[in-house]
Amino acid sequence: MSTPFWCVFISALLIFIAKIPVAREMQAQGGYDNHLPRHQQAQLTGFGARAVAAHQNSFEAFILFAVGVLMAHTTQTAGWLIDWLAIIFVIARVIYLVCYWADLAWQRSLIWFVGLVCSLLLMISPTFRTVLV
């Protein structure tokens, strides 16, 4: 499996890793309400609310990233830049989660932008394919 595909897999795992602090915060509120978990999540504040937002953003970021990797792959665009964009995206997402949980707002926004740029560059990578080999 290629490096970008491994990065898609890791990025998918990060969605569920981002859910762990959400579940802990819900548990701390008298138990995890499996009947109405989204209602319970909406009532979280502070760290719990940030954890929910980080989890939800993980889904949003994953879609663009996965599409970008698939666009590069289906157009047979490969090379060092594609690999590095995928790796940087995953690193940015890990840092993003930590920043969100730690309430580092401007740092989180900056790291989010890095991940977004990686995804967008992956999407347009077929246009600069000759640079990549």
C-alpha cells in the first residue's frame, strides 16, 4: 500500500481517536447516554465541547483529504510531493487535535489551514504532475 493510502487509513483512525475524549467527558457527566448521545454531547462545555468540535471537524477534513489522495491516485500522479503532502496532512491533524483540546485557538486555526492546503494541493496535483517525478 502506498504512503498516501496509509495516510488515509491513519486519518480515518484519527476520527475515532478524536472521539475518545468525547466519550470520557460524557461518562464524567453521569454516564454515557447511548440512547441520545448527540443530545448529551450538545450539553458538554469547556474541554468536552472542544472535544466534540474536534471530532466533528475530523470527519470534515477527512473527506477533502481522501478525495485529494484518490484524485492523485486515479490520475496516476505520484512522487515525493504527493507522499509529503499526505504525511504533512496527518501530522497537521494530530497537532490540530491537541491544539483543539488544549484550547490553543489561533494555533489550531493555523494548523487547520496547513491541512486544508495539503488536501487542496493533492486535488490539483495532476496539473503539476511533471514536477513530481
